[in-house]
Amino acid sequence: GAGVSQSPSNKVTEKGKDVELRCDPISGHTALYWYRQSLGQGLEFLIYFQGNSAPDKSGLPSDRFSAERTGGSVSTLTIQRTQQEDSAVYLCASEGGSTALGYTFGSGTRLTVV
Amino acid sequence: AQSVTQPDIHITVSEGASLELRCNYSYGATPYLFWYVQSPGQGLQLLLKYFSGDTLVQGIKGFEAEFKRSQSSFNLRKPSVHWSDAAEYFCAVAPISGGYNKLIFGAGTRLAVHP
């Protein structure tokens, strides 16, 4: 597609439930990143996928968080047993050759855990 | 460890006034440098980037930034602010190397514009 698409745009879930957030990157972009933006905070790196290489999971805050990228395209970020501190905007970005080109971000998914 | 500091959390300027948003980084060598803008409810949009050459970089929407190696700074400027510039601005760095590297972001500066 023309841009990075994220769904849903908003998600309200009950504490303890699992959620899945989807990212559809720009076609042909081989690198995909997930960031988390908590209220009043900067962007916190979560995970990135680079082509067929093993993902860099160093930013995942706990083992409740996982992500996969199928077929080198769409990515799903899963949060199990959600907690209130997971409430944030989850941003996905892709880029297609080098970080020097800059990322293209999606509009994000606003997750609220009640 | 790499870090990015944006000292100003909130800035308010009058429409038509000049603007400078500060960014300092900590890194062993000159990294790639970026400024992004985030309007309410939107994702981040790339304003400009620097990785070599002329230290004064022009971006979109009339913004420019100057890289100063001696000060490890990459401040964003605009000579005359418009009301539509009200948004949050993020400075980011990434190490210079081939291929992919995650960006490290500052905490952001929220800009308000008075009419």
C-alpha cells in the first residue's frame, strides 16, 4: 500500500485479556519496527524485523509481549494478560533499505486497558 | 549508551515568531540524525534528516536543522511559525552503519502556537 497501515486504530480491553495489534507495512519494505508511546513519553523501541533474519526483541518489556511477521510482510504484536501499564499508543514503522532513509510510521493503535 | 535529550518539554510561541527546538545526543561517533513531527492522533512524519555533508539541512514545511559536532546538537528551527505547526516534535538518532538500525528517540517537545 501507499503507507503503513495499523489496525485497530483504537482498542479498549479488560485487564487480563489478550490483544493482537496488526501492522501492514509499505509493500517491499523489508524492515519493520514496533515502538510504544506512553502518555507524555517518548518512543520506546520494542522489536524489529529485518528481512528473513532473526528479529531483534531486545525492547520487549516482558514475556507477555510477542510479535511475528508472516511472509516478510504483515506483522502482529500480541500482548497476553494485559495490564493497565500496557495502555499506550503502539506505533509500527517500516523502511526499505537503510535507516538513513528514515522510517515511515503508521498512525498507531491506541490501547486502553481497563 | 546512545541517548537523545530534548531539554524543553513544552514550548509556546506566537504565530509568526521564530522557533528553535533543542536536541542533544550522546553517541561515540556522529550518528544519523532525524526530526519527526507528530500531530494529534497521527503517526510520526519525517521532517528532515542528516547523515553527512552540509551541516544545515532543509526539511519540509519550512523547517531546517543545524548539526553542530562540537556541541553534539541538532537543533530544529523555523523562521516564522504557523498555527498548523502546533504538534509534538521528536529528535532521533541511529548509528551510522550499513543497513538497518533502530532509532533512539528523545522524549519530545510539545509546541503550542498562540494566534
